[in-house]
Amino acid sequence: MTYKNKHFYIENISVEKLSKKFGTPAYIYSYGNLKNNIENFKRYFKTFEPIICFSVKSNSNLKLLSIIGRFGLGADVVSKGELLKALKAKIKPEKIVFSGVGKTVEELRFAINKKIFLINAESENEIIEIEKIAKKNNKKINIGIRLNPDTDAKTLKEISTGKEENKFGLTKKKFLYLIKKYKNSNFINITCLSVHIGSQITNHIPYKRMLDVINKTINEAKYKFSYIDLGGGMGIQYKKNSNKLNYKKYSSLIKSFLKKNDVKIIFEPGRSIIGNVGYLLSKIIYIKQTKKRNFIILDSAMNDMMRPALYKAEHMILPSRLSKAKIKKKHEFVGPICETTDKFLSTIKYQKLNQNDVVIICDVGAYGMVLSSNYNLRAKPPEILVNKNLSKIITKRQKLTSII
Ligand code: LLP
């Protein structure tokens, strides 16, 4: 994904060509990036061969899920909808993990009927419901219990999940009580301890603290788990030169953990697999100049990509064609929605832009399309997959007629 002759290319196709062919706004995914990410992820942790379950909440496109499945990954789902989608993408039930604080009894029943690999329970009430279903069906059901390790993930507070004040998982005390309560149950088989401390983690230290708490908990529980599900959270670089997770260090922390504990590791990565795979192409509708800033009004908005409005997340915005002319003035890239937070990025300078130019909002593969909505009654953009010289629509642009 580079500039060739000043034109931005996704694989072997220029963005200008893609935007003419498919219109804007449009999500474009690179097959090559996806393949690299999966291969790299496997390589980082190859010494202990973890079970890798892709976190479907980060991107639930059917075609992408089936590619991910074909690369050997399972799925981490959080709703019946995601479970159905993973199955439809031909991901085998024995490779699917179900997480989430509020699975309904109907969802639990459905997941149990489908014989999925693991249900990670997050409350005593949930385990009681699973036990009822198990008794009714006269089966023993494998579950994991999610521990809240009270560990600061050192990421945005909106995407931190491992502190005691967060709704996720159970405190160590409650966790130990549940192990005691269910260890001899005829209907519940606790096979896994699961955690997930947050997302977009770019430092290995929070993971070290998390592993220390898990280790302590296992020792106190005096219980043999078959699996430890470490969740996802591995951060990516949204900005050049920003912090990068050191996978080598994270992997060696896990290796020393495994010296003390004979278990199989499960991961639930989302962003690290799909984040840098996606681009959102947008066209400049108008440029409005004020004394202090230029508003670059795009045809994409917070309904298409919500992360900046929701978390003040910053995504790089690149021009589709480079020019030498620079303007030293604040540029604010905004969408047409009637909300002040409908703003993608502010810069201190930018190259000269013109009406109808196409720009690329980068790294939107994770939590991009899945968070899109029809706010302001705007139709959702299409999704396109690019592989070398080929480009293919994998989700059609929504028709206004279907939402009106
Ligand atoms: N496992 C569990 C239990 C999770 O809650 C999550 C994400 C993941 C795995 C995958 O985490 P990842 O590897 O993608 O960091 N919408 C926010 C992110 C929310 C993450 C929610 N949980 C964003 O756009 O940054």
C-alpha cells in the first residue's frame, strides 16, 4: 500500500480507479494485508501453537470471515447473530468461543445445541442457567469462567475491560468460589480461565500484570484448567512512529507462564488481524475556508466510521494523489452529519486539496463497518475486496429504498 508515481495504490489498483469503479464512500480491504497479518500472528506465537479465534465483533463481513476461517482461525462471538454468521462462513462449531456479559438463555441454548467449543461465562447467574440447560439435556457442558484481573490495560478508558469497576468478568474471590462450587458438578465442566483486559494495547507490561494475576489465581484455585483464553487487545499503529506492541516480549511472557502451567492458550484477536486491512475512500464534497481553518467536508461521516466520534480515535487521512503544494493552515476533515463530533481529524498543515479529490481514511478494517449506522438516514457504504489486480464487491452499497 504505497504511492506509485504519486498515486496511492491498494495492492495493484490505484485508489482513483477504485473510487471511479465503486463510488465513494467505500470500504476497501486488502487480501494481501489480511494474509500477512494472519501469518505474522501465527509466527509470533508459533512455539506454543495457540488456538486463534478471530473476534467477529471487529469485522463480521461474510467473505472476510470465510477467508479467515480458511486460514485456520476459529471465531470469538458475542451474540447469536455473530454465531450464525461465523457458522455461515463455514467456521466449525468446535472452533467457536462465545463471550459476553449478557448472553440470553435463548442464546446459550442455541450455542449449546450447536456444540460450540467453549462458552465463557461472566456471572454466577449465567452458570446457573447453563447448568439448567445441561440438566435438561442430561449433558455435561464445557465452560470457561472470565476472570476480571483488575489490571489497567493502559489504553483508552472506553475500551478498557479488565479493571474491577468494569462490568466484565468476575473478581478473583468470586472466581475461586465458583471453581469450588462447580468443580465436582455433573453438568458443568470448567475447562478454561478466560480474560480480556482491553483493546488497542501497545505495551506488554499490562499483559505481564494480567499473567501474574492469572498465575496467582490458578495456584489459589488448585484446579487444573485445560485452556487459558487470553482474549485479544493487541494494538496496531494508527500513526507513524506511535508505540507498537512488542510481540516477542508478549510471547516470551506467555512462554514462561507455560513453564509453570501445562495449558493450551487461546487468543481472540480482532484489530491486529483486520485493522490495517481496511481503507475508507471518501470524496471531498466541499472545502469551506474560515479564518482559522479549512473544513474539508467529506462524503463519508460518523455513520460510516464512528471511532473518531466515539473515542476521539485518530486515523490517518491520505490524499489519493500527492502534490507538492502545501498549505500551512489547520485542516479539519469532517462529515456532512449534523453533529459537531462528526469530525475525523485535525491537522496543522496539509497538501493543497480540491473539491472532488479522493482521500483515504486508513486502518478502518476493525470496528469500522461493524459500527456503521443509518444515522441521518444515510445508506451504508459498500465493501470491496482487492487481491492484486482484482477487485470485487463483497457487500453492496445499501439502497436508500431499503431504509426508507
Ligand atoms: N475478546 C473480547 C472478550 C473482547 O471484548 C474483545 C473486544 C476482543 C476479544 C477483541 O479485541 P481486539 O483484539 O480487537 O482489541 N470498538 C472499540 C473496540 C472495542 C473492543 C471490544 N472488545 C474500538 O473501535 O476501538
